[in-house]
Amino acid sequence: MQSLYEFEIAPDYPVLNAYVECRDRVSIIRGPLGSGKTVGSCQRLLKQMGEQAPNPENVRLTRWIAVRNTYGDLMGTTIKDFMEVFEGLGVLKKGGAEPPNFTANYEDDQGVEIYSEVIFLALDRPESVKRLRGYQCTGFWLNETKELSKAVVDMADLRHGRYPSIAAGGVTPTWHGMFGDTNSPDEDHYLYELAEETKPKDWTFFNQPGGLIRVGSKFEINPLAENIENLPEGYYIRGMEGKKEDWIKVNLANEYGFVLDGKPVHPQYNDSIHCAEDNIKPVKGLDIIMGLDFGRTPAAAFWQKLPIGRWVCFDEYTSNDMSAATFAPELKRYIDANYSGYKFKNWGDPAGDRAGEATDDTPYKILADHGIKARPTKTNAPLIRRSALANPMLRNCMDGKPAFLLSPKCKMIRKGLMGGFCYKRVQVSGERYKDEPDKNIFSHPVEAAEYALQGEGEGRIEKIGGKDRKPKRYRPSRVQ
């Protein structure tokens, strides 16, 4: 029988070792590709099965839930890495109506029987929290934690420690909690906030050395990188070839950052040109133009048009899983607190003028009931909406700079324009993308921005030879 202690992390990997040995209620390790963090999580799971106190029948009982964002990743990566560690220690079942699960059943080095169940769940949306409510478990393994929504992580944190119990097994959990592994998230991600700002009690965050390290303007091999011995020769140096810097710094250098994953809906946007260096404040005496997008993730974008003809997006208001009835008063409070005394003109999604199945109230009526009068744009045609932002991005004002300027305060709109709002890649050979943009946390604030400018007349499409002129990428004026 395979020994519980055959899977030890090499002592040359101090961060990975510390993570495997950590028994705080929640612990997350952040590292580059190839750093061994996923296998380290599996090794930790194996060790903790053997640390559970035996019940009166001398059996160590535990139940674990391994979570990934999609079943494709779960089956293609997570379970494969898991079986490298657990091969021969139990039976894996997959297929059928139940989620994949592994039943470990073996004796440890002390002759005590270990009986443990690992359930593999794909929870890719906030509404997936409902699937967690019925589970009673010892702990959670959050594989690729940054891909999981905060709602899923929050609910998981309330479901562990419920197995074994005195009623079901005659013993309580020796340890219970959550542990997870992840690549570096964005600085606006909830993991960044938890690790670097709020730092909740009994949460520990481990940061592995990057496979690469910045030396001047270049990346070089990091001599402190972990798991190098188990990687192909030149793994990180060769891995840089053909990659953009944002991808390299997140996936290979283990730096916080934002990585594009698809074809941007607004390729005309150039962050170095269209985003201001500092936050922009609204100009007194000018109307504020507010765009609104509805649905379960409503958002608002705040604009002004300067006398020079430049459109300035200076603020945003976003939400998550919120009805119009909740969003409207929250937005009104935000406006009263920050923009009292300004005159507003408000535009929104035409679909928001339709009542729902369970109520006659429309989002526009709900907003009006809270003192926010808005009008729907004339059309919801995607090409017109997209051109409402593209046109000023491509047009220059008399100072030679584009007629579109974004404040860095608009974090969600900025990331959406950089590629968070995108056409997802189709999983086939070649560069092919879906026909419709991906609806995500970035699409709603960007579309709110589109509605504002569309309502003000920026959605016109110029015609050349009877055909629509597709917007081209902005190029700065050449200095003579």
C-alpha cells in the first residue's frame, strides 16, 4: 500500500512547503505557471486526510469539495493533476448525473483506515452558490481561485466543518476550512483586496517567487523560482516567446495584472492615448450625461462634453446581481453624495422600457420613482452602439488629441475597453471568435457608456460608396 508520506515537497521550495503545512482556516497560494502549486494542493489534501482524528471505529473520515470554474478545466486539468498524487489510493467515478467524485480508502502508516470522499464541482457563475447549499463537508480546495466568483467563495466559507460530526461518525473535524491555488489576479480583483488591503483574520496568503524577474526593462530567470527542477529546460525563457508583456508578467513573473482573453469589442481603444494619467473631476456648469445598462448587473457611466468637443468619461457606478429596484436608490444616493447641483441628461438601454413577467414596473419607471429621469436610445443596434464610442476615439479635437478621454477612476470601463469586454475565442484551429460579445462584469459598464454617447448623437455611421464605414484603429496625428 502506498505510504501517506511519499509525497513530500522538496525543502528547496519554502513558499510551497509553508502552504502545504499551513492549517489556518483559509490559505491561498499565488504563483506563476509551472510553480507546482496545483500538485502542492493535492499533496496537502492527502496529508490532511491522514491528520483527521479517527472515529470510534478507528477510521479517519473526511469529505472534500474540489472547485473549478468550468467542467472542461475540471476534467482536463484538475482531475488529471489530482490523480497523479492519488493514483492507487481509491476509485474515481465520472459520468452520469452526479458530479465526478473520488473515494479514497486505504490504511496509513499507523494502520488506521482512511476513508475520504472528494467531490469535483464546476461553479462558474455567482448563481452557482445555490449548488453549495446542500453539501456538508470538511473543507474546500479552490483550484484556480481567481476564476471563481466572490459569491462562490463566500458561500463555500460557510459550508465547511460540517463533516464528520458526532451524529455522523462520532467525531468532529480535526481541521476545517479552505485552501486554494491561483495565478496572479488583477489589482481590482477581490483576491488582491483580501490579500493586500483587508487581510481578514485567519486568512493566509502565500506568494511564490516568479519564474521570471524584472531586471531593468527585461525579464530574466528568477534564481528563487520554485519547482524549476520539474520543468522542461528553458521553460520560462522559451515561454516568453511570442507573448505580450501583460501576459508574461501575470503568468510567468507572478505580478498582479490584467490579461486579455479574446478579441476586444473596441479595438480602437488605446490605453496610453485615451486614458488620462490622473482622475478627472467634472466641470461645474456643464451637464452630466449618464448612460445606463440594466439586467441583473446594472451599471452607470458618467460623461461630460467639453467646449473643445471632447467627450470625457469621469466616473462609473457598477453592481453585481442587483435588481433595478435595489440599483435605483443606491445610484440616487451616489449621485446625491457626489454630484449634487449638476444637471443630468440620462440615456439607457431600450430594453429597459419593457415590464417584467412578474411586475408592471420597468427599470425606467423604477428610476423615475427615485428621482432619476432617463430616456431609452432610439435603437439597440450593436453597430450603432459600438460606433458611439469608436467615433470619438477616432476623431481629433482642435488640439490634435482624440475626442475621447477616460478617467482612470472608471476601472471597469477601462478594463472592458482594454479587452475585458470581448468576443470569446472559438475552440477551433485558427483565429475564430464568437459573433456576439461575452456578457460579463465588463460588458455592462461599457454598454452603459455606449448608451450615453449614442443618446447624444454619437452613434451615427458614416457611409462611403453606399456601405457602412467600419471604424479603424486610432492613429495619433503626425507632427510636421
